[in-house]
Amino acid sequence: DRQLRVSGSVGIQKDNLLKTKAFTTDRLIGSGDIYWMANENFSVNAQFTNYSTGQSAGRVAGNDSILARDVTRSATIAPRLTMQDENASHSYMLSAGYQNYTDLSAFTGGLSNTDAMNATFMYNYTGIESRLALNGALTYVDASTGTVHGRTVGVSVGGGMPLLNEELSLSANLGYTRAGIGIDGAGGNVFSEGLTAGYRPTEDDTFNMTVSGMQADGL
């Protein structure tokens, strides 16, 4: 009943079929996508991709110092919940992802390998009659390479509503991000804020004015 959708693809590529190039490159590409809508309030989407590239000897013999061989993977999952009554609508969404790059070269793998995880939780509120809109988000990112490890945590809140029969609108947002690098987490802080005012004299014309600021320390 159109509640579940599954799709995927696989691709294979190889060059140097006539053996005229110095090296032969092979690629394997695969991806999958699943979307499930349990009911009108809850749904979840999951995706996965895998890309690999490898080189081998062609017209001339190769060695491990110049032949490339790597794999890139990524996966995401995003459940969403929406609840509505006669007064307001509430939306909750969580998006989590993982990315990995693996360099299989014995010479560069230790420096090139990368792992990254991220997660974002978002909430949105909309008043049916008041048209008041509120939103909030929490963000977490953890990434590392062969030599550097970093972590970022952020939070943001915002809101807005129309006034004077929707001729005037006001919205504001605040944000804070903490970025840390290394084992001791040394890093810095970023604060941001913004205010937007809109005026709509006619149905076809709108004037907006935005004031924003950002402060950073320790970066």
C-alpha cells in the first residue's frame, strides 16, 4: 500500500580493455535506499552507499607506492515523527550518519583513513491559529583521520510569528557551537544570533531586514 519503498543499484567499471594503458582501474559502486511510512505520523528513511576503486598492472608492472586502492562507505538513517492536534503541530526528526574512507595502500593508508559520525535532532512547533513557529536543534559531529581527531557539539533555537494581520513578521535565532580538537579537546566556542523583520505592504511586495552577529573565541 505504498508504505514501503526499496531501491538499490550496483555498478561495475573497468578500463584498459585493450591493454594499452599503463595501469588498469576497476570500480565497484553499490547503493541502497529504504523508506518506510508506518502511518501518517511516523516514517523512517535509511540509505547506504559503497564505492571502491582499485588499480592493477596494465601495460607496465606497478608497485604499491603508486597504485590506488580505496573504499568509501556511508550510511544514514532518519526517522521522523509528526503529531498534530487542533491547536498545534509538532515535528521531531533525528538524522544519524556514518562515513568511512579506507585507503588500502600500505604507504598512505595510515594518514588517509577517515571516520566521521554525525547526529542531528530537530524539533519544530507550529501554532494552528497563532501561527507561532518555534524550532530547536542539537548537533553532534565526531571525525578523525590518521593524525587528527575533532568533535563538535552545537545547539540552536529560533522562533517567529506574523503580526498585524500578517503584514509584519518577526523571527529570531540563537546558536552555540563547541569545537574540540585532539585528545584534550582544545578548541573554541562560537556564538551566533540573528533577528529578521519583514513588512508586507501588499500581497506582491515584501521588505525584509536582517541583523546577525557571530562571536568566536579560542579558534
